[in-house]
Amino acid sequence: MAEVSEVLMSVLSTIRVPRPGDRVHKDECALSFSSPESEGGLYVCMNSFLGFGSQYVDRHHTRSGQRAYLHISRTRKAPVRIEGGFNVEQEQYEEEVKVVLFPDRQQVTSDDLATMPDVVRERVSLAMAGLMSADSVSHTLQVQQWDGELRAESRHAVELKQLNNGTKIPPSGWRCEVCDLQENLWMNLSDGRVFCGRRYFDGSGGNNHALLHFQQTGHPLAVKLGTITPDGADVYSYDEDDMVLDPKLPEHLSHFGIDMMTMEKTEHTMTELEIAVNQRVGEWEVIQESGATLRPLSGPGLTGMKNLGNSCYLNSVMQVLFTVPDFQSKSVTAKLGYGLLSGEYSKPAPDPGEGSEPSSEPRGDQVGIAARMFKALVGRGHPEFSTNRQQDAQEFLLHFINMVERNCRSGVNPSEAFRFLVEERIVCQQSQKAKYTQRVDYILQLPVPMDQATNTASLNNEPETLTDFWSSAAQAKTTATKTTRFASFPDHMVIQVKKFTFGQDWVPKKLDVSIDVPDTLDLTALRGTGQQPGEELLPEVAPPPLMTPDVEVKGILGSHGNEEDDSLYSPLLSPVLDDSTLSQLCEMGFPLEACRKAVYYTGNTGIDAAMNWVMGHMDDPDFSAPLVLPGTSSAPGTTPTESFSEEHLATIVSMGFSRDQATRALRATSNVLERAVDWIFSHLDDLESMEVSEGGRSAAESEGSREPPPGPKVRDGPGKYELFAFISHMGTSTMCGHYVCHIKKDQQWVIFNDQKVCASEKPPKDLGYLYFYRRVTE
């Protein structure tokens, strides 16, 4: 033990005590889905607070030089027998915590610490206690993302009258003044009296004494004891019947002797309780194929995903995407890809406990994986996907594809599997001249109801009448017809049946329809043919001049001022570019500078004109070069100097990575530290091959900084397809309900219902929302 004590002394300076705001990853490995419940437990670095499974902790130690890790392992307890069976509602675990010192994996328990010098014992004990008491990153994200109503400031808060009755509330040991209940206690902010909360629908919670006190006194505001921290607390307004904000909470608490800055949370907040209820209610509701005894499946590619609270839309989409070979090969080494495809986490959930009676029906649920970090990553900054509200699976699919397009700058882009070109042919009915445009798309949308879904000739092919078309041939508004066809056929075709609409009261609702969806599709007849023999095209129209901020253009575009007259177009000012058109082009995967030039040179005349410019200039050698305005002295290729947070760089370097590697991670993640850490640990193999030059810039980094190749690239081939997956929705609108997916694997349909993975007996193909087809090769 003396040797262990010496080792601890040597690493003592690297052991940190978590501070408020530190992100503690103690629920899940950064590189896999290992957890404290997994075999081998979880190792949490006592410096960076990143968690690692037993198969990755040596790698982190070697790379970072960190030696002290907190090892957390949990073993499921047998359930307590109650009348009528076992209590499996709340799973119980035995938890073991100790410090492990690398590379020899020397173990230090709490008992061992008691025999060591004071300086070692106090520092390590504080760090252990701080790590165990800190909220995990996954828990923090879940609370931050929860979609509870935004709390408003109480109208009683600012002018709240507090009684000078001498009441002082101790920091702990609270009880309801009426029934002695010690949980779910609320202190009235007017008189300092403590009572229990409301009784919940299941009989738990409290005995309504805080509510009765309000009804007797009219004192409106109460704070939930046990939720008070330096960051705030739960405050409820009985008068307003809602959770509220109290901007003067520190002052109101101080009136009764409570120092908000010294308080620690000891009870669940109302948000946390709401999350827990949401995850229980409906978690294993009887949904599709509930009338059949389904055979549970497990193994590679058959891994369930835990519902994180309304995350079934994400689970269903990612299950289908990782059936597509492009995503498998591109992301098989990534955390989520490995978790779904390896089969390592595709294990049946443990039985409720020894001695329990076996179920007459297979359960089908697995241990599965919880994609918390992935959800936080893809949702960060998005107003909807960053929350825990139910979302539209189709919108999430497009959001994820757009993220892949923006971040996949080298190698094969898996989104190309879905990308196709749409040809739109507009014919002016007055001149009979035509105009052809092409646009990129990823999903074929079909309106509902359809007369015959099996009639492929009706799929988005009927000419559309345009009554307000401006004809460049007639130089006037007239009528035109528009026909939409495929300019290319993708490897995988996604079809959305547009079941969601709005009622007369503007409330979103779903059309209750059943559609006879074919197992095979032949879309060959829908291929566009381009300009017809003898067909004349509508003449191009010169773009109008562009205006710039605070500058009046007194000449034509391209004219410049001189020493006597500098009022003309200034090359130092940026042109006004239509943000909507620019955004649409960028989301299609084209380089930003090419998009800017397309909008500029087409005079802000809309997406069709800009898209035509892109398609006509994709082969230009300077297609991706920065936009240089006429008459400017800026050299092509000039870009602003990159700037990264030195604090972010230092944090990543402290984990054992080089500055070049840290820079590369920040560049790939828009200078967001948390995303950069996730990125760097999912690209370790790439980073190991980086050859760092003496000048500080690696060859790999130089390669990564080159302009992306012109795009978008599309794959084309026969238009014959077979159905291999579909996503179904249950509920009245995308704002509620539940998603599941069915995927055909080895000629067997499989239902993925979050953690439940079973062989499908009667796949409900007629009730799908998103259908996924793959090309049939002859």
C-alpha cells in the first residue's frame, strides 16, 4: 500500500475536483456504449472527466498520460418480492466505486484511502465525492432539452410581501408541518411555512397540504426544498397554477435564513420528474403487431435503441440509415454505427430476477444502446431537434442528410445514396417555348389521398398549370405548364406519403389512410429527356443590377468610381445576396463560394436561375473559388485567417493530443469544444496517421483544407426498385405519437420498436409514412 500511496502522490496534481459547469461523463463511454452496468464497468478520467469502457481506457491513458481513473461498476440486484409477484418498477443496483491507477491498474478503495497521508486522502476523497454527486452529461442534456413549457416570471414575484415572523429554515431535516412527510416539500415564500406537495395520480407525491395552505392564506408562491442550488430552484405559483420564475429568489430565500449559494440539490426537480413519467408512460405500450407473439431477435444489425423521451423518430431513422451500405462503410467505426452493427449490445434485457415466474410471452426488449451523445450532437443549435419534443421523422432525415453534406469533405459521401436530380420543364403556352431547370432532392413526396399508389405513371408526373408565369419570350405574364421528372435515379429512393396536414382550425393532424404500397417499383417511364427535337428554349433574361448596403448604384454593374467620383459601386462592399436562395443551394451540398457566385451572377432572381448557373458552371476550374467582384484586387482563393479559441485548444491538448490535431477537430466542428472532443475520439485512427510537419501544419490537415470537389455528384442507373424498409407513425400528428420501423433483413421483415427487436409476422406496409427502396440490379 505504501507503493500505491507514492503513486497517488505523484499524480495528485492531475486529479481535479469537479466544479459547477464541468461536464462529467459518468454514464457512458465516449467511444462506445459501455456503461457502469456493462461488463468491466466504466472508467472516468479524474482530470478530463471523460468516461471510457474497459476496452478503451488503456488507449486514453497512453494518449493523454492520465493515470488516475474513477472506476464505477453496478450490478443489478434481485427485485424485492411483493404481494402478487416482484417489484420491477424501480431497478436496484449494487454500486462499487474505487480509484484505479494506470498503467498497472492498481486499485485504491475508500478503505485504502483511510490509511494514507492526509493530503492524499482529502484530495482524492473530495474528487471521488464530487464525481459521484455531479450530474452526468446525459442527465444534464436531458433536462436542458426537455420540452416543458417555458417558465414565465410570476406576476407576484417582484412585489411579494414576506412576513417578518422570525421564521428561519434549517439547511436540511425538513418535514411537513401537518403530516411529517419528508419528501416533496414546499416552503411558502410569504410566511416560510413548510408543507407537502400535491398527491399524484398514482397516490404518491404528497397530501396536498401546501395547496391547502394557499387556499387558506392566499400566499401565492412556494419553492420546492431540495431543488435549491446556486443556479435556481423550482418555484410554483398556486394563484397562476404553473411553474414560474422568481427573479428575486435569492432575496426571498435569504429572508428565511437560506443562503442560496451554499445549497445543494437533494430532490428531483419537477422537470426531472416529468421526464421520468414520460419515459415510463407508453414505453412498452402495445403498438403495431400487438396481436401476435413476436419472436425476439438479436445479433449484428439487430440492436435496439433506448427511448430517451420522444426519441423514437431518431431511433427509427438511424436504424434504417445503418441498413444502407454507404452509411455502414462510412460510419462502421463511429460510435453509433458500431453500436448498431456489431451486435455487442444486442443482448436480451436481464430477467426481473431469480425466482420470478417466467413470462408466457417473449419480452423482446434488449439492453440496447442509448444514443444520448449522438442526439445532443445532431440537435445542437437546432430549435426543434435540440429539444425532447416529438419530431417529424422526415424532417429529421433531411436535417441529418444536410449535416452529412456539410461535414463530409473527403472520401465517399454516404448521402449520395439518396441524392437525385429533378428535371422541371416549363412550357410557355403563348410562345410554346420551353425552359428546363434541374434541382437536387433526396425524398420523393407523394400527396394523399392517391387513387392508385401502384400506378407509377401517376407518381408526381401530371403537368401542373402555372397561371402567373412571366415569359421572357412574351415579355409578359401568361399561363405555362410544368412537368416534373427524374433527371437521375438514386441508388436508394425515399418516398414520403404526405399524411400530415392542417385542419380548418390550423391544428396539425394526420390523414387516416391505408395505401396499397408495392414491393417493387419501376420508375423508368418517369425519366426526363431534356430538350425535345425542334423545341425552342425561352430566352435568357439579363439580371437586374444588384444593390449594396448604404450605396446608391449610379452606373451599371461593373462600373467603378474614381478619384473624382467614388459614389459608384465600391468593390470593398459585399453585394446583397438573397439569403433564402443561398441557403437552399448550400443545403444541396454545393460549396459556399459557388453558391454565392450563382446568386450574384443571376441577380437574385431565385433558386431556379441560381441552380441553372450552378449546373452550367460545375466544370469551371474556379467553381469553388471565392467570389471576386469586378474590379477588386483580391486574389482568387483568398480566405479569412482561421481563428480558434485558445482555451478550447488548450483543453484538447491537455488530453494528450497535439495542437495540430486539436485545430483539426475544432475546424471540423465549427469551433465547438464539446463537438470537437466527440469528433477527435471518433477519428483516432485518422489522427494516428497524421504526419506533422516542422512548420506545425500536417499533411493530412493540408489535405483536409483543400476546397471540396464540385458538386453535387449524383449516381444514376436503372429506375427499378424493391422495398427494404419503412417507418410508421402512430398518433394524430407529428407533435405526438410514436414511430417504429420495419426493415427487411435476409428476406425476413424485422420490427424495431426502440429497444424491442422482433421478427415481424404481418408488416403493416399499408400504414407507412416513409418508404425506403433500393435499386434492383439485373
